[in-house]
Amino acid sequence: MPAVSAGYRTAWLSSIQEAGQAEWDRLAQETPTPFLHWQWLHLLERSRSVSLQAGWRPRHLAVYKSGRLVGAAPLYIKDQSSEGEFVFDHPWVQLADKLNVPYFPKIVGMSPFTPIGAYSFLLDPGQDRREVTALMQEEIDRLCLDSGIGGSHYNFVVPGWEREMQEQGFIPWIHPGFVWTNPGYAGFDDFLARLKSSRRKTIKRERSSLAKQGIRIEIRCGQDIQEQHLRWMYSFYARTNLRYFPWSCKYLTEDFFSGLARDCTSHLVLMIAYARDQRDPVGMSMLVRKGKQLFGRYWGGQTEIPFLHFNLCYYQPIEWAVQQGIERFDPGMGGEHKLYRGFELVPNYSLHKMYSPQMQEIMAMSLREFNTFQNQRILELNRELPLKRASRENY
């Protein structure tokens, strides 16, 4: 571990509100997503989506030099459950129990409920990156060891950060995800032209089905989004989770969605489906944009409408992304049916450091083999993408 220079001061914060918004966002401005911005994290806490009662106890780390914030890490203590992390670590919990070593409580670094490659430490570019990273991890290790915390875990990290954090003793774990990339399409038809004829026909049929059912899609962004739109979005979010109970993942409160209308509309994109002569929508999807990247987050709709999900969550966002010059679209977690609708598999990473040497060794050996398997599987499935032969050169 690199030597840590004098002059730094660390502080543990029990709420993001204890950090100044301007100072925090100065560090977060270069992050590829808005999910570590002060306003987003603050809204999670203010809406009680993140709280001790919800199983997420904020414990953020701040690093100062000469009174200036130069490093920050949003962190949460999880006492007895991994709910909301989307890293399904139940086998590790069971193993720790058999070994009679602690797994909970644990400290988790991520944007809560966000299975998108968004997390890393927030660092001042004017500081030595390795030095401040080492200082921050040293302080996290000290807290964990002093408090009897079983391990530190960083979930869905920014691509490339997994290599950097292996220097700090972290074990990477691959979780396959999906992404659509834009090489410079002039329109949606350019995107379709890359696909095999059978897939083009299927997508065109699924796209045209809404118009035949008398359904139109309206797109609202930024200041065009009103609180009523987010209230509708919450009702669809709740409805989707109710439909999939007990496998639902309803972690956000209605106040969170209402708060988005006040605090975070600059990054929001809503796809709203209306049936003919109806005032209220029959379905919606919510996406988040930063720069030239787009992220699918939540959706809901009437289940009896065929292909509504594909249009609101895939086809319409891709068409809009082409129009806006978006280069990368992460549609969120889901099944391999995305491979037939223009997306490819990519590795997402979580990072794990157990303070039991025995647990750390077993995890390292197991995940090394598992990650090799996952990488091979990603390559094999991507070779089967429904692309024309000329479009397969990158696979």
C-alpha cells in the first residue's frame, strides 16, 4: 500500500447532508452517471428510501486537505440483509455461518438500489489518486476492524475501477449486464440494418403493434417533467413490484419519486404511453441521462398490452438515443431476451474484501474460477447475437 502523506483529515458522516452539496458535486462531476451526485443520494435519504429502518445506515467517508474536500465515498452499514444490492451473496452468508466468522454487519459502497456500473471513490483530480485511495481504504479497514464489521463490499463499480482496487486487496466478482452502443447511427433504421432479417422483421412488428392498438408514446425530459408524471411513475413502479411478489424489489418510497420532480429532473427522461382518448397513461418507463450515456431504471404498465414493455424500455429509448447522439445505453438488469433486441452482454463488477483470512482465501479461489466461466459465457453468447455477418467483426 502506498505511503500516506501528512495533511489529510478524515471524517465519518451519518448523512449526506453533513457534506456540502457544491463540494461533493465538484468531486462527482466527472463520474459517468448522476447516481453519486449529492442531490440523488440526499433524496434517497430524505425520502426514507435509505434509512436504518430500511436496512441502509449511511456512513459516508469524507477526506479533507487544508479544509477542502478532496475525497468522498458514499457508504452504508448493512446489519442483517443484502436486500437492494442486486449482488446475490446468499452462498457467502451461509459459508460464513458454517465457518463461524462474521459476514454481517458489512459496509457497502454503491448507489443504493442501482445495479449499474456507477460506483467508485470520488476524488479531487488535483490530488494523488493512489495516495488518497489508499488513505480512504485504510480508514475504511480501520473502522471495520474496530467495529467488528465482516467485510467491505463495493457493488456495480465504474468500469476499470476493479483493477485499481485489487491493489487494495479486493476480489472482483463478475455480474453480466447489457449495453447498447451507438457507432454513429443516423436513425433507427441504421440500427436495424445491422441485424439479421428475421430480427428486423420481429422488431418492426413489435414496434408497429402499439399504433395498431391505438397507443402513442410521449417523451418528456428535464423541465417538461411535472410532479404528476413522477406520481404516475411511482404507481407503475409499485404495480410492477406487486406483480412479481415475492421476487419484487420495491425499495423506493413515493416521496422519492415526488422529490425527483423537485430536485433531479435535469437528468430524467420519461417514456409515457397513452391509449386513445385516455387522460392517464397505460404505461411508463423512467430513464436517467448524463452526457452521452443513458440508463434504464424503472417501468410499469398494463400487462394485457402486448409489446408495451419492449417499446417503452428498449425500442423507443434506442430511437431517442440515436436522435440525441447518445453513445451508450444500459437498459438495466434483466433477461437474455435483450440479446435479441440490440443489446450485448458486458461484465459488471462487485468488489469484496473479507476481514476473515479464511473467508477471503476461499472467496478469492472460488471467484477466480467463476469469473473465468462468466467471461467465457459472455463471449459465447455475444457470438450468437443476431447480427449480419459484416457486423460481427468486433465479436
